[in-house]
Amino acid sequence: MLTNFIKKSVDCIRKVPILPKWTILLIDIILCAFSFLLTCLICYGIDFESQIFYYFFLKLAVCVTVTTCFILIFNTHKSIFRFSTYRDIFYIFFMLLFANITLGIFNLIFDRYFPEINWSLSVWFLNFVLTFNTMAFFRIIVRLMFDLARKSNSDVKVPIWIYGILPSNIAFSEMITADDKIPYKINGFISTDKNSVHKKILNQPVIFLDDFYKKIDKYRYIKAILVNSKEVSISEKQFLSEVCFARNIELLSAPSVADWNKKEIKKFNIEDLLGREPITINFESITKNLKGKNVLVTGAAGSIGSEIVRQLCGFEIDKLILCDIAETPLHNITLELEEKFPNIDFVAEISDVRNEQVMRNIFEKYSPQYIYHAAAYKHVPMMEKQPKEAVRTNVLGTKIVADLAVEFKTECFVMVSTDKAVNPSSVMGASKRVAEIYVRIHSQRLAKQKNQTRFIITRFGNVLGSSGSVVPLFAKQIQQGGPITVTHPDIIRYFMTIPEACSLVLEAGNLGKGGEIFVFDMGEPIRIKDMAEEMIKFSGLIPHRDIKIEYTGLRQGEKLYEEILYDNDNVNYSTENKKIMIGKVRYHDETIVLPRYNALFELCETGNNNSVVQKIKDIVPEFISKNSEYEALDVK
């Protein structure tokens, strides 16, 4: 009986809706009036016939009116009782202090003109003390009731420990505790500060990190740890992950503050162990350049293009033009923008960068001032089999957009390229290099002219989480029980997360004067085999036992390692952003090179694959095919 009564009471408390601010104001007025009455009873007893109560209701009206005015000034009625904190109590203290100082001033005025109804200042001091305690106590009681109700519901939640005791960690803990919909509850904190040991935060214990590592058997009850990846060094994360995997402790990654409304606490993933410091960009300078501009993003529905679109929404642009040929992904990104960025003026155009008339219509309609050209084919094996399509999209598409940028006097054209364009061994990489050369020729032609389009090339390696990344493939293979397929045990790649890459693309567009090839600091290269093993561990499995790794051999056009710059390039590290380098490449004689482009496009219509690839090699002499049927073309 008692248990059912308590359970029903708890359920009722949890279902109580949040009170509107005017209801809270009314409650505070009632508490104020009650405290004033209590003050009178304490100071003057209950003799209602005495003259001291003759003007009781007049002074009650004055007290309530003055206090109500200060409640409205300090906005204390806008707080929510169930989430009351010491800050709310702090504001109430000062609100009542100023209110009662004002009442004391009124009392002095009454003393001058109506001495027979004057009350001593000690009465108003007592009123201040009682009113403050009444309001504070009421809020504390309500907060405790809801906290107990939430705690009674936490038995079905997963207990987790918070790694670190920084303010952001405490904030995450408070948000988790306050939200009934989050399936976790806080059981304690793991601190790197030895002085915090044997203390409590939010009434939960704090243990020392070294003790956790050295006496891990003592802490077997810890089943999951929440880590704020952005505030923990890579070495810490790697060591922590090894310890936790060995003890079957689940590692969770806290969302960013901006994404907290999604209430998504995710499992640790491979991106969390990338060995790079957080990337920072000059937000103010980028905003200054983009503010009030029309910005076109080609390939806007792709992995890179869509993230560029998301980040552009934070720079006060005038209009955002999304261009992509893929209907469904383009529709999905428009729905996302409508939900997350309702104030952004954007338009989605289903369009093909290979169709000059379609792209011309877009330029005539919107006159874009900034262009981020991310439209491209990027799958190496597929482009190896279809070099004509690689040329049509990666080269012709780039040419059309670049030519229109010059014709319509676009301020800035930023091309998204790849490390595979350096000493290319595949058709895909070579086609991107051909596109880079064409963009460079535009830069050379416009270099001595003022107020012309700034052409900028950005070059980086693989991005984790993109449609062409190995990460989704490995995750699918693990889910299916394996095996994971890796082309070669020694193959390495440079990796960067999609948000990191896109932030640097925007920064490069801000830094570039025109003609540069910006190369991003990709950190240390990662062995794909090691990545596969880490992903197996993240899934709670043991590599080579639970999930096998099979080596399939290098694919067509694939090489063991990627290069970021030519060996003979002069790399300049003097950009404002230490994550961005400048590669100064050689001069291209357009009178020699441009006729080859026309011949290349003609061969795409009339020639065979071999003739197309041979013409690419004529434009890019350093293009040496590897693991490809086109290796025969390199034999002199």
C-alpha cells in the first residue's frame, strides 16, 4: 500500500507541468504577504485591536507593491522552481534587499508626515529575513521534491561516471540529472586532480584517475564513462580507451553544447582518437568577408558539401545556393536547414555542373559572390573503370563553374581537391589534378588584374564519415560479423573529420589572395589495419578472434601511401592558421595546356578509355598508373 502510494505520488510530481511566469509571480506575492503578516505577529503579537494594526492593510499593500516591482525588475518570477539553483537564491536575496531598503525609505517618509503609524527599521529587517527564507525555502522544497522524483526513476537508467571535473563536465552532469528522457544517471566523477579525491560533486563521489588505473579491480562496478573528447588530450583518450576495453567498460562521448538539444550521448568512435589538436578558425574575419554575400556550394548534398553548407549558416550570409544533381540527398539537407537554421535564406537547385546552360541560369539568377566547388566523383576504383565520367565531372564541371565565376565577376572561387592529386596513380586523382591546373591557369591570367576572382585550391586527405570513407564500410562489416576487408597490411592514409576539413576550407577562402594551393595539416598518417582493429575494439569485440581481418590486395589505381605536396614544391608555413600550409606550384603555359583540354573533352565523346587516359597523362606527366590496366601506357 505505502509503496504504491509513494509510486503514484512520484508519478504525479513528474507529470506536473512547468508553471507560467505569472503563476510564479502570484506565488511569490502570496509568500511576500504571508511573511509580512508573520513579521507583524512576531513584532506586535496578535492584538488586532491595537492601533499598530490600524494601518496594517495599507502597509501590506505598500510592501506587496514594492516587492512585486522589484520581482519584475530582477525577473525572479521567470525562473523554473524545479530547476532552481543557488543563482536563483542569490537573485532573490538582492531583489528583497533592494525592496526592503526601498520600504525602509518609505518608512522614514511616513515617520516624517505620519509619526503615529511609523514602524521601526528593525521590523523591515525582520520582514526581509522572513521573506527571503520563505521564498528560498519554498524553491528548495520544490527542487528537492522533483529531484527525489527523478532519482526514484533513475533505477532503470544506466549508471555512468564523468571523466573530469571541469565546469563543462559539471554542466553535463547537471543536464543529465535534470532530464528524465536521458537513459543515464551520474554515479560519480573521475578526476586528474588529487586534491579533489574523497570529496563530492553534486552529492556524488570523486575518485583519482591514477587510483582508477592502478586499482581498477577495486572499481569493477564502473560500467560506463562519459568523456568530453574536446577537453581531453589524445594520449589520455588512447590510454583510457585501452584500459576500458580491457575491462569491458563502455566509453561514451559527450555531445557538444550546440548539439545538446539532440540529447545524444554516443559511444566512443574512431574519430575521438584522431591525433590532432582542436582546429580553430578566425570566425570574425570569415564573417566579415561572407556577411551579406550570396554563396554557391556545388555538390551541396555530398559529405563535404553538406557540412560546408551547415557551417556557412553561421556567417550571416545573405543567400545560400545549394547545387547538386542528387535529388534525395539534396532534399534531406534542405529539410535539415529548415529545422536547424530557420532564419537562413537558402535555395536548393537540382543541377548538373557538367551542363553549362543550367549553371549559367543559376549564375544569372543569383549572381553568387563566393563559390565553394565540392562537386566531384571521388571513388578511385569506379573512376578507374570510367575515366570519361571522371573527366566530365571533375574536369569539365570545374571548368564550367570556374569560367562562369570569371564571367560573372565572382569574388572568390574555392575548389575542394584531394591529396590523390599529388603524383597521381589513379584516374580519379589525375582528373582532380587536371582540374587544379585549369583553376591555376585562371589565377595566372587574372593575377595582374584588380577586382578579379580569387581562385583558391584546398587539398586534404581522406575524411572520416564521408560516403567514400572506410569507416562506414568497416562498421557494416563488423555488424555483419566480419570479416573486415583491408587492401594491404601496410597501407596508410591521412585522415581528418568532415567538420575539421570544412572549417579549414572556409578559412582558406578567407586567407587566400588568389592562386594558392592550400594544404591542410592532416596530422600523422594512420595505418588502415590499426584503424580496423580499433573499430573492432570499440564494438566490444576482440580483433582476429571475434572479427577476422582479411587482406584483399591493392585496388586499381590505389597506392600504399598518399602524398600531400609535391617534393619540389616550396611549402610556406606562414599563414595565420598553423593548420594551413601554402604549396607554391609551377607555372603552366596556357597556350600549350589549354588546347590539350579541348582535345581531352573531344576524346570523351569520340575516343576510348585508353585515349582519354593517355591525354590526361599528357596534361599531367607525373601521372603514373598503379595496379591498373593503364600501366601499359606508361611504358616508353
